[in-house]
Amino acid sequence: MSHDVRNRLSALRRAFHRHPEPAWCEFRTTARIVAELERIGVDELIVGRDALASEHRMAVPPSETIHEWRDRAADAGVPTAVLDATADGHTGVVATVHAGDGPSVALRADMDAVSIPESTEPGHRPADEGFRSETDGYMHACGHDAHPAVALGVLEAVVASDFSGTFTVLFQPAEEVAGGGKPLAEGGSVDDVDYLLAFHLGLGYPTGTVVAGATEPLAMAHITATFEGASAHAGKDPSGGTNAMQAMTTAVQNAYGIARHGDGMTRVNFGRVEGGSASNVIAEEVTLDGEVRGGTTALMEYTRAELERVLYAAAELHDCDVVIRRISESISVDSDPTLAGLVADVARDVPAIDTVVPAAPLGASEDATFLMDRVHANGGRSSYLVIGTDHSTSHHTPTFDVDECSLDVAVEVLTDVVSSIGERRP
């Protein structure tokens, strides 16, 4: 890779890093991707709503939040054409190049940020070198700044190569909330795809390591539960209300006691609670945010059904009502072993790769699985790669950063895999 291309990748990644945007609000990110695609030159460019099945979007924020981020993007000079195409939070891009006869290959990259503030401490490279997040309370703490930069690098390399076939890059919004994979899949962008590659940097693997095909991604569902009771004076009339706070605490305690399943791993967690008004008032309304996971989609569904049973029982016990909402979800789909085998063979020939792991459990959840499932259902193959990057702290922490040397490595590995698919058609 030339020095100029390497510098362009780094600069692009840093530009994304400086301006993180949350799920369904990636207006500025989408615009920068569109500008890069126009520079590279593609045969088909689908922006925003036309790439998505809108009715399948999940975890969409309130309209006022979307409009606030849209206004920020407009103030930053995002073109009106992009803002119109992504209206109401329909962010994301699908770009395709046609290069003669051959297989249809797709690459998926996510692009949304995490809602945590970025560190200002000395030693944190984005802060030291001037590309720390400029948006309070948000940062790219999971590598979704590097992913679109890598995908653009791969696209440019494929366009310049002798690849024969169709190559599509899917820039997916809303992965962090498991909201964007399903509407992108239902939008038809991968219906004619023979081979799909998805990837993630890091995940505990150092620079120079490639996991050729991740397996056992955890199926997941985000839920909220709002307990509704009746308020009363906690001192004078403690029995006069129905206590939503008590219902909530009963539910949490019992949810963690849901029986584990004999067929595999299950998880349940509540990470946020909001409600009540004052220490001397019986709480009238309390909302829980939580999730369930399973080693398979069936195990996740078992845990979700048990959790809903617990929530309803806790509400009934304390004479409250409960409204349960399913916010988003993802399914479990393994990488195709044949395609993963090709990835492993290719990666072993890349000089910068010193360790190739043929397959390994992902250990987390990913909504790229909706795209993978769609491709498999249509007779195609998919693989989810993990491309190592040195990171001293874990993902979703204020000091997360990637080793920018891994950008070059990722582009080379993925480009070589795309080229090999065109030659071998596994």
C-alpha cells in the first residue's frame, strides 16, 4: 500500500472519529462516505431510505433527537441532497461496482458511535494528537470509525484491481443498538449476493491476527419494561398507592434467577432504571432497560419468554401494570466454514499476518447476522472476520483506540479475499 493511501486511510478514520454520531443519526458520516464514493467512482449509489426497509428499523430514537443531529449536520455543511435522502434518520449507504462476469461479493461495515464521553487524559492518542471526539457524550469506542475507512479502502483497491464480478459495500447504520442490520437485509441489498463478508477490528485480538470465521454470535434482544402503579404519601398513607418501585425490584431480583438452559448459554441483564419522583412518594412509574442473550436464537427466545413471564408476575404481585417493549434484536448465525476456509488460506499469505485462527466463538452479539442469514437463505455463503488491532483498553471504554497500522492490514486481507473469491468461487 502506498504512503499516500495509508495517510488517506488514517486521515479518514480520524475524521470519522472526531465527529461521532449515534444510531440513525449518522448524517455527517453518511455524507462523508458519499463524498468518498463519488471520488472513487461507483456504478450504483443508494443513499438512505432507498437502501432500507423502513418498517423494519429498530431502536429508532425520538424524532426530536433525530432532528437535532440533522441540524448539527446541516450546520456542518452536509449537502441538502444527502439530508433529504436520509430524512427521519434513514442513514446508511449501499455502493456497487460492476466489473464484468463473475460472482456477487458484498462487504458490510458499520458506522455508528457509542454514547460515552471520550477521555481527555494524557496518553490517550486521540486527545494527544488532536482528533478526540468533538461531540460531548459520544465517541467511537468500538472501531466504527475505522470500519468505514477500511471498507472505502477495500472498495478503492477492488476498483483498481482485475476483479471480475459485482462488488457491493454496505455502510450500515445503528449496529450498536442492533437496529440497522435487519432493515438493510429486508431492503433487498444482499438478495443477489453470492458471498458476504462482515468484519470487526480488535475484540481482544492483536494486530497481525485474523479470525477467519467467527462462530456462535449471541442472539440478543433489548427490552424496556414500564411498571405503572399509583402514587401516595409514603408517610401518611403508605398502603394507599400501588408501588411501581417495589414491582420493579421484585422483577429484577427474580429475573436474575431465571433457570439457565441445558442446551447452552443464556444471559439476562438490566443496565438502567428510571422512575419515581421523591423519597416520600410511592413511585407511580418506573422503567427498566435490559437485555437477554442466548448461544442460539432459540435460547435467546427462551430467556426472553421467561423474562416476560417474570415481569408480568412481578406487576401482578404488586397490583401494578407493566408495558413491555421489544426495542431491538439480533439472531445467531455462524460463518460458513467453506468461505471461512478460503479467508484463512488468503490471510496466511498476507505478510503482515502472523496468526490465523480458522474459527472462534464471537462471544458477543452482531446484527450483521440478519444479512448473513439472508445470504444463506438464498444459497450464498458468508463469513464474519475479526481482524486484530492492538488496543490497551477494552471496547466501550473512554480510552478505546485502534492501532492505525491495522487499517492497512484489514484492507489488504479483505481485498485479497474478494479477489480470491472472484478467482476460486468456493
